[in-house]
Amino acid sequence: MVTEIPNFTIKEETESGASVITVRNTATGEFFSVIPESGARLQELLLSGGKEKFSVLKKIKNIHSQVPDDIYTNAKLSPFAGRIKAGRYDHNNVSYNVPLTFPEEGNACHGFVFDKKFEVVKTVITPDHALCSLKYEYNKNVAGYPFNYALELSYILTSTDGLICKTKVINRSLSTMPLSDGWHHYFMLGDEVDRLKLKLEVSDIVEVDAKNIPTGKRTPFRDYTSPVEIGEKRFNTCFLVDGKKGKAVTQLISEDRGVTLSVWQETGMNKFNYLVVYTPPDRKSIAIEPMTSNVDSFNNGKGLIVLPPNGEFAAKCGIQIGR
């Protein structure tokens, strides 16, 4: 399948037994590829920073890898982002238990859709952007989350503003359903993370215990309001973002290559009001994770979205690069 209009093409191919859809800007050379069978994860994203192009995401090379950081590379986090303490929560006066996907911590983490097969429901090309939308129908597939919902992800490659990622969730249940939404993109700029600088638009840092569950305490955080070299700093950190402008921007800066990567997230009521930053052990990439809610929001309620029957959640974030 190839769809083409001047400046953009959408092409579907098969790689290692899985379909891969590539959306390309033929004028700039920018492109993204997405793997429907593997959680509709972005396999690769190439953006233009002027004369030079940058592969800004950790590339997914093996969708069957069982290495934890590979499993969640560039994943959609749904129906909960971050952790649920001990996999237990209450909703509408009923107690539920979901599988402990992080058994070393004794927690559930990152939801259920990161490895599910999505269906391509729409592709669109216009003179200034190209879009690919993919959908997954969750039908009480996992014990402990007995709700039905539709999840649609739309990736939009624009002529001038990089990539936009849109999420839409519709509650198909007859009752309310708890929801926390997020992304788990791993970013890189060709340098070791230690050599990069980080700039955050956050207001508070969330204190967590030894099992990465919030203690209930948060404190003002201003350490990265200007770009600061990451150095040996290790992040597995949740922040409340500064959402006064309706958008919060995290910047990753390579002075060696003279380029700035910007990851923006929509803020406001039931939008991406939290941010997790994580440095994997190999320190070749850094996860910048827009989230609607605090870690363990199914228990602490901080930012938790409760969708009524037929209710809809929608939010977006984006990735840009510039000199």
C-alpha cells in the first residue's frame, strides 16, 4: 500500500513478520514509522534540524525482546500510566487486583496495551501534514480492569511543527471507569545522555518511597528552569508541570551538535499535567513521559480521570527539533 500526495507519502511494508507503516515528508526527508502489531508504537522518528537530520527516538529493533526497557520503548501507557501500588485499587466501592508487571517492586506498571495489536482506521494526506490513526478495543481483557473502552492514537507529521501525537479514549462500559493516560517515548540526540542538557517547565517534584510510590509529599522544584547538563544525574522522577500557558515544554539540548529537541504536552483539565523523566541504565536515551495523573493515581486520586459511560478523553503532545 502506497498513498502519495506531493510532499507526503504513506507506505505499508512487512518487516520481520510485522507490518510497519511509514509516513514520510519527501520534501524534508522527515518520517516516522509505526508498528500496529506492537502496541502501535513508534518504531523510528527522523526530524530535520536545518541541514542535518536527527533520529530522535530510540529505534525499536526487535518487538519480541523481553528486556524491560525494550518492552516499553515508545509505548502508549493505558489504561494507567506509571504504577498501581501492589496492583490494588478501589473503584465504586469495589476492590480490584491487576497483574504485578513489576514484581521486583511488587507493583503494576504501564497498563495493558503496549504489546497489543492495533487496527489502522484512517490515513490522511494534505499539503501540510500526513496522519495515521490506529485503534484498539479493550474488552475486559485483563483481570482487575473489567471495563470496555476504545483507544485511538493519531500520529501527525506536519510540514513545520514536527510530530503531533493525539490520544482519544471512549468509555464503552455501562459504568464509570478510572483512567490515567501517558506516553513512554525514549529520546536520543546521538550523544550519551550525560553530555546533554535538560530544561523543564515543572512546578513541583513528587516524593516517592523505595518502591517508587508517592508518599503524599511534593515540594517546589526549580533546578532545571534553565538548561543544566545531566551529567551523572539519575532520573526516575515524577513532576507536576507548570501548565499556566496550556502547554508545558521539556527541552533536551545537545551543544555538541547545536540542536534542541522540544517535547510539549497539552495541560489543563484532564490533560497532561504530570511528567516523568527516566534515565535507563545504559544512559544512551532518556524517557520524557507526559502523563495525565500522578503515579498511583488509581489510589491517591491525583489527576485521576473518571470517565462516565460514553464519556471521552482527548489530549495531545508533540515532538519538535530546532537549532
